[in-house]
Amino acid sequence: MATLSGTLSILSAMFTPAILVSACGSLILTTSQRLARSLDRQREVAQQLRQNQQQSLTPAPADPAEHAHLSQQLLFAIRRARLLQHAMNCLHLTLSIFIGSILSIGIFELTNISRAWIIAALSVAGAVILLYASALLIRESSLARADVEEETAYLTRFTINSDVA
């Protein structure tokens, strides 16, 4: 029968990966929200682009600058959604690996099997994939910043041109 100190040792060893599981869960939640907003933006811009193209068939032609701007915005939204989807896949994989490491710690301790290398390998693999997912999220944030800069530049040009006219 396990002693109290042995049980506490097992729980203590399982605690660190549990914190990483919580961190992954938070990242998954925020990334999911970012992905939903990105997809909404993609649908919105695609609809505006369709309206712009339909307007180009009417006697009053559509503004080519607006068409170029909307096309660029759609490309930004598509690239952002792809990055976020890839990050979500990595985060879910990381979550699974950290849960696997928690289970491994518990099973190995209960069965008195010493396979520390498996736990270490799972932990390192989870950390590497988490680092990669973070890099994807940083890239997506950079792309979002570039998107905002492009949108601001277009609106500034539009505002200045309408003030002059």
C-alpha cells in the first residue's frame, strides 16, 4: 500500500504537466476566438468583393482601388485563418501529449516501472510543439498588424481623396 508521502510525490510529479495542460487550454480558447473572428472577416470581405464585382457590371463602374483593397484584405484573412488553424492543430496535439505525460507519470508510479525517458520525451515533444504553435501565433499577430496597417492606409487615402473632392 502506498504511503502518504509516496502519494504526494506522485501528485506533485503530475502537477507540472497539469499546469501546462491549463496553459494549452487557455491558448486553444483564445486561438479559437481569433479564428472565429478571422473567418467572420473573411466572409465579410468576400461578400463586399462580390458586391464590388457585381457593381462593375453596371453602367457605373466599381472603383478599381476598392477592388484591389478588398482582394488584399481577403488574402490577409485567408492567410490568417490558415495560420490559426495550423496553430490550433499544434495546440491540440500539445494538449494530448501533456495529458499523456500526466497519465504516464501516474501509471509508472503505480506500477513501480521506471521509464523516466518516456516522460521526458513526452515533455520535450510537448514543449517543442507548444513553441512552434507560439511561433505560428506570433506570425499571425504580425500578419494581423500588417492587415490593420493596409486597411488604415486605404481608409486614410479614401478620406483624404474625398476631402479634396
